[in-house]
Amino acid sequence: IMAVAAFLTGCLGADEEAAPARGAARDIAGVVDRLERATAARDFGTVCDDLFTAAARERAGGEDCERLTRSAAEGIARPRIEMKSIHIRSDLARVEVTTRATGQAEVPNVLELRRERGEWRVEALAD
């Protein structure tokens, strides 16, 4: 999950006009946007404490999450994310994205989100 924090920043959006998201899809897109903005601002406290699930935070170092994700993001210039699609099933969501950073190729990824304590949070970077 540390790789997610390192790569998910910049401007969220697609090259094509899309219909505005509603309901859970809008909430999920908002989490991805917040993750992106927090990482761009190098606000890894927000990433770890507000945007990761408890399990993701534990996998990212637990109490050392903020320091370790900051370290993992070191040297990455102008990372960006483009959200491609959102698939929701109950309290789980898969968000297909493309990540990129200056000097690095685009990489397709899937973010898994889970509803935790009534809010959508980032659970994992899936294969």
C-alpha cells in the first residue's frame, strides 16, 4: 500500500468528459481525490490516519506509517492518477486507475476501498 501513497497524487480526471458521479461512486472518487491531494502535499499523516483502513495502515507500518510512506514517496516527482472506473459491491469497491510520475511510464493499477466506520477508505493496491 506504500506504493499507492507514493504514486497517487496530481490531478484526478480523465481525458474524456464523464457524467458526474453520484452516491457511493462520488464518495469513492472523493477519497481517491483526497488521497491524491494529501500525497501531493506530502501530508502522510492524513493518508495514514484518515484515508487508509486500519488494516492498510497496519500493513504500511502501523505507528510508523506516516514516516514509512513519506520515505517510500521520496524522489517521486509530480506523480498523478487518472481514475478509469469504479466497481462497487456492497462495502467493497475496486477503482481502476492509471498512475504516472515525471520520468516514469504510466502504470495501470487497481485500488481496493472498503467502507469502514461509515466511510470509504483505501484498503489495498490490488493486482
